[in-house]
Amino acid sequence: MSNILLEKISIAVVGLGYVGLPLATEFAKHFEVCGFDLNAERVSQLNGGYDHTYEVDCESLNSVLINIDDSGRGLFLTDQIDDIKKCNVFIITVPTPVDKYNRPDLSPLLKVSSMIASILKPGDTVIYESTVYPGVTEDECVPVLERESGLIYNVDFFAGYSPERINPGDKEHTLTKILKITSGSNPDTADFVDSLYKSIIIAGTHKAESIKIAEAAKVIENAQRDINIAFINELAMIFNKLGIDTNKVLNAASTKWNFLNFKPGLVGGHCIGVDPYYLAQKAQEVGYHPEIILAGRRVNDGMGEYVADQLVKAMLSKGIAIAGSEVLILGFTFKENCPDVRNTKVIDIVKRLLEYQIDLTIHDPLADSKQVNDTYGIDCQNDQSKNKLYDGILLAVAHHQFKDLDITSMSKEKTVVYDIKYALPHEMVDVRL
């Protein structure tokens, strides 16, 4: 059984991104916490009291930072694995991406499991938060921990799974305000993991009956949302052909009490655009071909090209020559008010418009221009975008900075304004999704 008392625990949070850093910061208010990340530059930045993801503000971060020699509550940050070997609870928050064929890529999870195995001790507990298909924790990760540590699962060490529910950029539904699913490898460990998270989660916890149930619950959350958005995206394509305003249809339909309020749009990021493939992969492994899940993915994965084609058609209808035309894209991150560019579907719009030989300018005040260039090979011109007039302006991401943007000052006589997010005043928009 897990025999760690809450007052005796020392926590290592492994992975200091959008999920790990808020978790480490919150736990550090109550426990001794070591935050570990392989990215030395990221650790140095955080030790300087600054988080480029904006998930943790400078004041909150600085209030919990401590030195390695300090004892008691607080957060010590490091990129050295030996610095966390004294911990007895390890919480894994690394990404779970897909490869270019949309197959689950477990290599980050297995690599970090191997690293933890090298310092695992009798009595330790390893908790995974990364989104996976049912079975990954106990069938893929635990065997790595056992094999490389020489310890026996549920005898020498224990495991838990508590899926992250962070919504990047959301300052209302923050970590402590979102009910947390917990689970453990045996009843005592399940109780321990649940108590641990209860110490910081104001909204409370739900203790699942097994790790596999907790894994399944998480992966269907995002699959369900993906399918619902795909349905609305398909409706938008139908209504565009019928000459009907999709937003007005949705406003009318939402007057019924049980109508689900989803909007059309791009579906990217590291969760909703990825997690359904994890569930689909596991389904196929056991002999079931998931039709609805993959159909939703096909619709959503095609929305970038659809938006680009709609813009081009609108420009042609105004007599604008496409090749060599100037188009401004507002926003490049995967969602509004968030600097994360991972798996952004705006890149699909960019690629399609470049096929038309359009001269593109991309403006995103939150996106890191270097990261965009390193990841996608394109430039965010940002402030330079204000010095030109455009044949087309496409609002792709509804950052709050765009609310007061003077669109007319950047428009030519025939400029087409396309608003994907229903964020601009109706009278200045030519096309909506």
C-alpha cells in the first residue's frame, strides 16, 4: 500500500508547461515541490519569475519560489534529474502528441517514465496527468517503471492517474476551480491520490473506480467536444450554400433549454485536435472501427482549407485578382488570448492561401515569432502589418487585442473582411463561417 503521509510528502512535477507549472505552483503553497523540465531555458525563465505561457502570473510564481537548500513549503525549479530524486511523489505532465499520420506518439511519456525509473525508490508514487487512451498508464508506463527500476508494482511503488483539465488562457476556470478526477493502482493509493488533490482543488474531486476508467473519462471529454464542433462546422458549410447566416441560426436554436451551445471554427491545440485519435487508435486495436469519432476529425481537420477557399471566392466575387493580392491574417495561436501555437489550424489557412500565390501578412500579438518560424517556417510580421492596405482581412483568432483594431484603416475600396470567430461588428464583415 502507499504509505506516504500527506505531511511527509515531497512532490516532483515533471514537465513545466501549461499543465505542470500551475500544478506545481498550487501544490507549492502547501508542500515542498520540485518542478523539473528538460528545457534549461524554460527553467531559467521561470526561476527569473516569468512564465511566457501566462498561465501563472509573476506575483504568484515569485511568491512560492525557493532555493534547493530551503525546507518546507515552496517551489524549487531544476533541469537536473538528480535534484528530484529525494521526492516521493512524481506527477507526470508531459505532452502526448500524434505523429504526421495522426497515430498516438507515446515516446515523451515513455521517455519520462524511464527517467523517473532511474530514481524511483520503495514507497514512491507516480501519478500521470497526460491524456492517453485507456490502458497506457498500467500497460505501457508501469512496465517501464518496473523494468528499469527493478521494483515491483503495487508492492514497492504505486501509480495514480489524474487527468489534467487545464483550459489554456481561461482565467475563470482555473486549476483549483475545476473538479478533478483521481484514481490509484489499489484502494489505498486511490485514497492517497484523492486526498493529495483535495488539498488544492477547491471544486472537489471525483475518485474513479480504476485508472483505466479515469483515462477513458478524460479522453472522451475532448472527443465529445470535437464531435459537437464538427457537427456545427458541417452545418456552417451547409448554411453557407443555402445563403443562411449560421450565427443567426444558432442564436435562434439556442433559445431551447437543452440546445448545446457550440460555435463553428478551427479545432487545433494539444487536446481537442489530438485526443480523439488516441481513443480511435485503441478502438482499432481491439477490432472496432470508430466512425463518428474519425468523421468528426475529418470535418474539423478540413476547416482551414475550407476557410481559405471561402475567402478566395469572396475576393473573386468582388473582382479582386488573387495572385499577388495582399491578405492579412489576424491571429495564429490555436485559440484566443493564449500564446500557444502548438497544432494551430491557422497554419492550414496559411498553406492554402499560399497555394493561390497570395502575399500573406500574419499578425498575432501573443504568438512568439521565433517559435512560429522554428515550428512552421513562416513569419509573424506583427507591428509591420499596420503599415499596409489589404485586399483581404481574415480574423482567425479572437484575441482581446483585436477588439479595438481599426479594420477600415487597413482596407482598400474592395477589401473582403472574413470573421471566423463572430468577433467583429456585423456591418464591417463580408463573410462569416
